[in-house]
Amino acid sequence: MIEAFQQFILKKNLCNPTNKILVAVSGGVDSVVLLDLFVRSGYSVAVAHCNFKLRGEESDNDEHFVELLAKKYQLDFYTKSFDTEKFATDNKCSIQEAARSLRYKWFDELCKKQSFDRVAVGQHLDDQMETFFINLFRAAGVTGLKGMPVKRDDIIRPMLFTRRNEIEKYAKQFRLQFREDSSNYSDKYLRNQIRYKILPEIKKVKEGAEDAFIKSLENLYEDDLMLNQLIDEKHSKLFRQTENGWEINMIKLKEYQPLNTWLFYLLKDFGFSRDHTNQIAKSLNKEHSGKIFNSPSHQLLIDRENMLIQEKHEEVEKEYFIHANDKEIEAPIKMKINKQLFDASVRFKKDLSTAYFDIDKLTFPLKIRRWKQGDRFIPFGMTGSKLVSDYLIDNKISRFDKEKVWLLLSGQKVIWVIGRRTTDCFKIASKTKEVIDFHLEK
């Protein structure tokens, strides 16, 4: 098994002998064997253990066992305790999802702090089969059904070449001690129900069914690789990166059928689920322009001819001030400020990024803030006031771009919809003595 382990790492290019490996050890037979295989293979390794505090004294005993195991091998030992139940409640997720999120976040922090190159976890082929059914019951597609990847970023699974019974034989051969997790036998967990009820029945149906199952998973994995290559090709044709995110040509997109499936594979990296993409597809077919959809990390807007995607940014309502002696500002936007005496030689740029005002008409400090419903101004060249919201609609500003519009105010009066239109009230006139101009920096 040691040779098979080494060959699997080499074949899948999981790591090399110079890498520092952080081995995740729960204390169970899988992770204990994984650690022993790495040590016997001569890799530079350390041990990480998560105490999820879910089984009281048993969890603490697991932690103590793994600590002693690390000492036996003379390896560095890292451990962390988590309030897993609270995290699950706060984030409205299952205990298993909470544990996974906490575990991998901590592993990532450890790798950055201690300069580990890889994190090795102990899932094997039986885990892979169980994961298939878990995702099947979640109505997953090819990406979910193919199971866990052998390598994803810095996470590696060097035991995905072997079965549980082979791991147990290895532990017995080398007299390895390990801990039994009582939760592994609880039927309240779906994985355990699959392990003890579904998979044993499959074995009875046809001789060699499990081997065929594993081969099917390998085929699904390869199918997914091919599918991702196809998606990448379509992505380059449909997506255009913009200053604020991505733009997708809807006319071209609608040529791809079935639309909801294409949408899922094109948008899943932005955090959109199949439920999301099914709803987006319906809106596209009904041409619901202006509708916004949210994933945990991104917003998607169905605009006139394009879909716009941008990352979510939590932004508090904040005001920024410009004082009379300021010559430039950095936040919330970069802007140069210049003053000059006014005479016939002054030349004004016809540039939306520059605004000119009679300085004597202004009240300092000036204020910059986001526009709000009810804001009004008198657009330059007009006599009547106009709602800022109407001005933005008239100029066909998308909902995403509307959220980024800043206003410059003198007192309570809007003097500039920044980068778009100044007000008529503070314009340069024949009696103006001094001009102040604001120029947006890219």
C-alpha cells in the first residue's frame, strides 16, 4: 500500500518531496493511516486537529490522542476548538457544513502563517461513493456527482486510490492505534444511512457493483473536465470584463439551449445555484429588464441587452467633506481641486470629468454622498428642477451604475451629479471673481 500511495501522489501530481504537508488528523483510522503513509514515505509533515466540541469528553479525548500521536512521530502539532453548533445556527447551515467551513478556513490560515504547501485529508473511495449519493439526493448535476476532487487548490486527497477495508488492513498490519468516532454509527446523519443501508444493498444486487461504481465516478470526473473546457470556451465568447464586473451578451446567450443549464455552468463560479439560474432563465425568456438576482457573493442585473454581474460590497451610508483649502481628495473618489481668478483668458474644458463653479456662491465644507430618492437639482442649461432619479432614468443609467452615483453638495443643494451633470445655480457668470474646478482622476 505504501508503494501504491507514492505512485498515486506521483501520477496525480499532488505534491513533491520538498513540500511542507499539513496532515488533517481526526484520530480515526483513515487519517491515522494517512499520516503513517506520509511519514514512512519520507515527507515533511505536521499534524492539524480540529475539536468541534460536538461529543463532549469524547471530542477532548480525540484531541489528546492526536496530540500524543504527533509526539510519537516527533511532529509539530496544531489544534483548534470551535463552537460548531453556534456557527451552524448563526449561518443557518447543517452541523456538517459548519464543521467543513470552519475546518478549511482554519487550514487556510495555518498554511499562510506556517508556510505549508499542501493540506492532506483522508477521504478514500468509499467516501467518494457515499458523496455521490449525498449529491444525488441534492439533485446535483455532473459536477456534484463526480465526487470530491483529488486536488483542489492546496487541498489534496492522497487516499482516493484505496478502499476502507484496505485502510483497516494496513492499520492492523502496522498495529496502528486509532479512535472510533461514535457519531460514525448514528443514523441521524445521511452519510451513515448511505454507508450502512444503501451501499450494502448495492453489493447484493450484482457482483463487482462497487468496482463498476468507482469506474463510473472516474468517467464522470473526466466528463466534467471536458465540460469545463467547453464552458471556458463559451465564457470567453459571452463574457466581457468591465470596470465594475462582468457583462454578458444576452442575444448570444439565448442561442445556447437548454438555457437554464448553460446559465448554471456559466454562473456557478459567481455563487449562483441551480434554483437561482432557473429563475434567471425564466426572467430572460420573459424579458424582465431591470430585475436583480443575488447570490451570497454577487449581484446579477438583467439589463436591456446584457446581463451585468458585480461583486457585492457592504457599504454604510457615509458622507465625505471637502474643505476650502483642500487641493485633492482620495475618498470616496480621487479628485483634484484647483482655484483661479476669473477673467476672459480662462478656458473651460468640455469634459464630464471636470466641473466649474463660482467659488463665492459655495458654502464650505462641501459634501459628497450617494444619491437618495427625493434628491433634486437644476441641470446646467435648464431653469426647472429635476429629480436625480429621473435624470438617471432619462440617461438610461443601469441599476448597478445608479448605485455608484455620487453627488457633490453645497449646504443642502446638489451642485454636481459627479461625472455626469452640474447644476445651473452655481455656474460661472460675468460677475464671477474666482473659479474653483474639480477634476476626477482615473
